[in-house]
Amino acid sequence: MSQLDSSTQGSTATTSTPFKFHGIGSEFFGIWIVNILLTIVTLGIYSAWAKVRTNNYFYGNTELGGDRFEYLAKLMQILIGRIIAVVLLMTWSILSGIMPLVAIALGVLLMLAIPFLAVRNARFDARMTRFRNVRFDFAGSYSGAYINLLIKPLAAYLVIFAGAFGFGFAGKLISDDPVVMGVAITAGVVFFFIAAIYCYGWVSASVAQYLVNGYRYGDKAFAATLEIREYVKIAVTALGLFFGVSFAFSLVAFGLGFMGSIVELIQSGASEEALQNNAAMMGIIFAGYFGMFIVSMLIAAYVQVRVRNYVFGQTKLNDDLQVASTMKTPSYLFLVATNLLIIMFTFGLGKAWADVRMAKYLADVTAIEGDLAQFSAQDHNQESSAAIADEVADAFDINIGIV
């Protein structure tokens, strides 16, 4: 990790400048509810204004070292891009019903266009962000995007599934003996998990490194060297948490004498009649589903926190400034869970407060290490006049991020 150190009488100190978010839930609610109502009344046309107003609010309330960020996109840039994106989405939806083969072909073309859209999306969003009168930029190449966002993920899927099924197929070719088939299937399952974990690390590290190294702040470049093994460690720990909690749940069910009923229910095919005759079992199944939902939230929070802290901790700006993230799994999980409850119990009206709470939390756990006051960058001359790729990516839910 690169840091700027200032030595005073033999001691070493690092200047750390934290982010701050000044937004208020009730204040943003006024903007949010007007955006929702006008978008409904105008049949979605106002959504372009809504996006600009929302981004202006969140960018303008984010502070670093006494200065705030700016969102530069204009209404017409967003509106034109959104109109084109909606037309494409409607065309694809209509063709899915009347000409499915054409819709499939368009879907394949969309998949092939994902890296192109990702680059254009990242470039537009970066250039529409300004800090201290210097705009950000994204200089990632299209070839790098296709390698890291399309070719490597497809190769990973091919290795994982072809390899796993290959063991079973090989066992079938060797012998029909149940023992041989059992060994082959077991080997296939083991290969599946090992390959999936490694490929997750390989693809995730490649995508994140490509994106980080593509960003610029004016004429200064961001840089990060990310290692596959760190992602593999995160995946192994997450998988261990899942199996550990599942095993603990099985022990609890066995200790309470429920395992026999569960086995009996499985043997009966979990039919509706069997469930109706065993109300307690219905409660157990509900508790099991709820427990797995909580476990899934825990694992997702753990992975999000570990990946963000690692990537940010490896990210430098021109070797002068170091990005730092101090997220903790318990606090992040608590925030996600309480935000979900706020939205549920307010029938969606609490989303404005949830968004502000998330922005405030992320700002509080993010900082820049180094002498920010002495750091300077020159603005670039690159412009982005259209938000077409940005809106198309949003319309088809193409969300490729660093973490």
C-alpha cells in the first residue's frame, strides 16, 4: 500500500481525509417523492429530470477535504439516451412475443455489445463527475473490455460446466459400474466447486483491475494490482460460512427431533396433503427458508465488505494518494437489514431515507490517505455529449462495477 508519510522526530504519520455525506433523509424525500409522482403522471418522461435531480443531490452533498463533487450531465443528454433505450427495450419485448427467434438474436447481439456499453457507460459517468474543477474520465480500451467482461467470463463458464460434466461422461464411457459412476460424479462435484471458486477469483480480479486502471482524475491515473488468491480466500470463506451454518441448522433440527419428520416429508414428495397434515413441519420449512435468507444476506454482506476493502486498499492515484475503505460486516449487514425493514414497513416510502443512510455510511467508511491539499491535476479536454450507452445499460440492467 502506497502512502505519503511525513516524518517528525523519527515518527511517521499519514494524513487521512475522510469522505462526508451531508444529505438528510427528510430533505431527499421531498425530491424523491416529487420525482416519483411526476414520472408517473408523465408516463415516465420525467424520469430523465428525476435522474439529474437525484444525482445532483447525492454528488452535491458528498464532501472530500472541504470540497464537494458535481454532477455535470444535462437534461437533454439523459432524455435522448433514455428515449432510445426505452424504444430498444419495447422493441425487444414486443419481438419476444411475436418473433421469438428474432428476439433471441437481438439478445445475443446485446450480450456481444455489453463490453462496448460498459466502456461507454463508465466513460460518460466519469466525465459527468467533477471535483475541484477537474473532471474524471475512463480510458479503458474496448479490447480490454471484451477480454475481461466477455471472453474471460464465457471461458470460466465453459471450464466449470464442461469440466464437471466431463467427469460424469468419462465415467460413463469407462464403465456402467455404480462404484465407478459414483467416483466420477463425486470427482465432478469436487471439480465444480474448485473450478468455480478459482474462476470467480480470476474473473473478478480481472474485471476490477481493468476498471480501476481505466479511471482517471484529470490527467492523473488510478492504478491497482489485484491478486486472484485474495478473491479465492473470500470465496472459500463465504462458502465455508454457508456450509457451516447449514450444518449447524441440521444439528439443531436433529437435536429437536425434526430430522425424522423432514426425511418423511421428502420421501412423500413434499406433497400439499403431507404438508397440511403436518402444520409443525410447515413452520420448520418457513423457518428454514427465513434462516437461509438471513444467511444469504450475511454472506453477501461479507463478500461485499471484503472485496470493497481489498480493492480500495490496493487503489492508488498517481502513486500520491491511497484510497482506503474500513467497512465492517456487522455494521454493513445491520444497515442493509434495517434499510430493508424501513422500506417494507413504510410500503416503499422509506426508500429515500434508506438511500441517504447508505450514502452516509459509505462516505463514513471511505477516506483518502496522503496529502490531498498538495495534490493537483489538470482537467482533460474530452467531452461526452450523449448518454445513449448509459441509458441502454440501465434499461437492460447491465450493471458492471468494481465491487
